[in-house]
Amino acid sequence: MNKEQKQLKTNMIFEYFDIHSHLNLGELKENQDEVISEMAKEKIGTITVGIDLETSKEAIALAKKYKNIWATVGFHPMNVFKEEFNKESYKNLILENEIVAIGECGLDYSKLKDNDLRTKERQKEVFTKQVELAVEFNKPLMIHCRPKENTMDAYFDALEILNSFSEPRLKGNIHFFVGDTNIAQRFLNIGFTLSFTGVVTFSKDYDQIIEYLPLNMILPETDAPFVTPVPYRGQCNKPQYIKEIVKRIAEIRNRDVEEVKQIFIKNTLRVFDSIKSDLT
Ligand SMILES: [Zn+2]
């Protein structure tokens, strides 16, 4: 980043911040320049998330180019048999670039057969290596965890892995949280925040957990280009639509949108603290 870009980043004050998007994927990638300049006009920032080596590099390139974009590097659990996870390659990316978190990484059992222990073991192994990177570089984790329907299995396994790293203390966020209050509490106990997507605008399934959580432990995300919120269903999702998600969470909590907006920005800068140091 040159001096002028750094200066711009420093002057950025956000109206909204989308803590999890993929400007490096699908239709959103094709329109990224247009979407990002629109975002800048509306004072919207985002963390764009890597899901393999290539998309992690693309996230870094976007963060270097644009003042309102930050990057993570990570390897998604669904990719474990698509390519080899090479810890050294990720380590080099972290050493050579500014990144704000490790992920998305985690466990996804949603589409696995019950007896598919091989995939589960591989996912755990690759997740553990990424937790090690988070410890080594003192970065927060951006965790993707998806259990098999009607179970909490992937959350139990992820918690077991995280708890095996009790020293030093880990930090991070559970992206697209779909667990119950018991699981939520276990993540709160280790200081992890939970984030919610546009699904909250068209499903009541998340109301109870959103009512349960302290507001300072909630983060909003679009997961764009996926799960477009109401009233944009049918269109490609983009970080601008974070407004609808914040609005809906404020509604569930019966709080003023402005107030909730400010709390979420504060939470974002607390969890992803290298954004904060970039801004000050
Ligand atoms: Zn994602």
C-alpha cells in the first residue's frame, strides 16, 4: 500500500461494516470494481474472505487496491479434497501481507454421510493447522462450522479443537451461526463472537438466539454473493445489503438501528483489531 492509499484508509469512517463477504467469488467477482466503488460512496467496509489459496491471494490483492476492503487467508473445510492444504504457503502469505484474520476455516459435516470419518478427520486436521497459524500470528479466526441436520456435531468437534488450545487465549468469530443457545454460550465463554447473515430477514429461526446474545457479541455479515437478504432476494448479494441485516437485528432486539449500527462497528474493530490499527 502506498502512502496516499494508507492515508485514505486512515480517514475512512464507516456507516456499516460487513465482516464476511466474498468479493473474490462468482458473480460478485465479475462486478467487484463497481460494487466496491459503490460501497465506498456509502461508507461501507468489508472483510473479504479466502476459501483456498487462490481466493486468499485475491482477497489480499483487493485489500491492497481498495481503502474499504480487508482480507483474510484461509482454507474452507469443503475444499479438503479439492486441493492440498499447504501450511507453509499460507504462512508466507501472512508474513508478506496485511491480513485481519485466519479463515474461513472450520468443520462442515452438513453434507457428509455418518460413516465418512475420513473427511471428518481431514477437516479436523486442516482446521487445527489453521488454528495454529492464528496462535502463531496472534490473529482472530473466522470460523465456518456447519453441523449435520438436527445435530450440533460440527460445533462440538470445533469447540473441542479450540479448547485444546487454551494457552494462549484464542480470539475470533463464528460465521453464519446456526447453533442453539447452549452452543452459543460455549463460544461466548471462550470470547468468540457470532455473526448472522441475510437469512435473518426471511427466517424466524434466528430470532431466539439473537434475543439471547449480548449485543456486544453479535456481528453482522452478508456472506455475499450467497444468501441475499429481503428485499433483494433473487439478485446477487453484495456488502451494501448489510444494512438490511443490521436493520432486522435491531428490530428483533427492539433497539434503535443507529445505536445497533454503532455497537456492531465497535465490535468489529475489537475482534478484528488490525482494522482498528489500520484506521488510527
Ligand atoms: Zn463465507
